[in-house]
Amino acid sequence: MSHVILVPTDFSKVCDNAMNHAAEIARNIKAQLVVLHVVNADSLSFLVKRKLDQKYIDQQLEDVRIQLKNTFDIEVLTIKSEGRLSIVISKVSKEINADLIVMGTHGKTGMQRITGSHAIKLIHTVDIPVLVVQKRTFGMGYRKIVFPINVSTSYDIKIDWTLFIAKTFQAVVLVYTMKTEHTQLQQSMDDLVYKITDVFKAHHINYQISEAERESGFAHQIKEYAVENSADLIMIKVDNDEFEPSFIAGAQEETMIFNSSQIPVFCAQKK
């Protein structure tokens, strides 16, 4: 892993929080942090209304760079690029060979809005993991990680990132399994849980196993479980998975990512 983290910003408070999350991660894993501002119709309108030119954006980015560098003692680069938000972020992520995108959502202020629909669209546009944060601060790090399991998908990329994060922040992984009354499916579930937890054991990762209370509404139960256990991070998989979740631009996915407790959600994928 080349350790490059990309964080888009519209200079709103929620994006400031995303930058702090990204910077904390970068400091812990010795990564380079790249801060991106996308100039689009919203930001150009902001400048026109206030009789500003794009030097204002350049100064904002430079202020951010200096603050993050001095506060977190990390290498910070800034990029300004014009175009559609998700397309530019995807393009830049490839150009800099980013490993992870950290983005703030529900940004209601600033020169543009990274709202729910933009966040969902971005996740399904890029081909690398996206960590979505709201206003919840980094705090003590990601000490409790919820790791949902069902039998519908491959878990390699999610396992790799969970190992990486759990080791970095000395986290406990809260394995949460889908409930089923079907004997064959349950056997497959048991086999999968065994394989995954065996990997955790081999890497000396602490874990706990819990089962969903009912068969239906697994995505909603994941969120409830995370809240009840004061989780710091929810790991979901968003490429080719029906349950946790691959609801393409669907309400359940938005419910997970924009949970009311503002628990950060790591959307693992490798397309």
C-alpha cells in the first residue's frame, strides 16, 4: 500500500472534520495527505456573489495545507481542479494513486455541497475504498469496528482493510452475522465466520461475535448494533453485495452511511 489519502473539501465544517480524520489516519500510518477542492458551478457562483476570484480558493487551500502540516506533522499536498465533483475526485484519485478517499457528508455550508446524493454517487464512481464521516470527531480513533457478515460476497478487500485499521488503532472487531433459519445457509455462514475469524486470530486481532436478532432488515440491524455497542467505525462492502449493502443509490445505503449517531462508515471496494 502506497499510503496516499485523498480528502475533498468545500471548506465547510463537515469537510474540515473529514480532513482531521484523514490527517489522523495519515499520521498513524505515515501516509501522504492530498487535499482536493473541485471548482464547479456552485463554487464559481460563490466567488461571483462575493466578488472574489480563484486566488481566494488558492489561499484557502494553502491555509489548510499549513494548518494540517503544522498540527499533524504530515506531508500535505493540495490540488484545485474544475469539473463535476464525482468525476474529478475519481480522476484525481487515479492520478495520485490514492489508496483511500475520506469525505465529509452533509456539508451545508461552503462553496459547494457534498450532500447525500453526491456521497452515494461518488462511492459508486470511484474504484477504491471511501471513508464517509459526518460531524463526529476522530476522538480516540477507531477502537471498535463493526464487521457485518453474510454469505453473498467475497470479503478479501474488507478483511485487508479491517486488519490494517485494527492493527493501527489497536481495535476490537465486532463481528456481526446475518440471522438465518435455513440449515444449509447457516452452515455456510458458520464456515465463513470461521475462516474470517481465523484470519483475525492469525494477525492477533481481538474480536467478538454476535448474531442479528431477525432475518429481515439486516442493514438496519447493523446500524442499531453499532450504536448499541458505541462503535467507532462500520465496515461495509459496496461492490457486488446485496446485504451490507449494495443498494445502488438506495435508501438503505443512505441510512447506513448517514446514520443519526454519525458513526463513520468505511465503504470497502475494489472494482
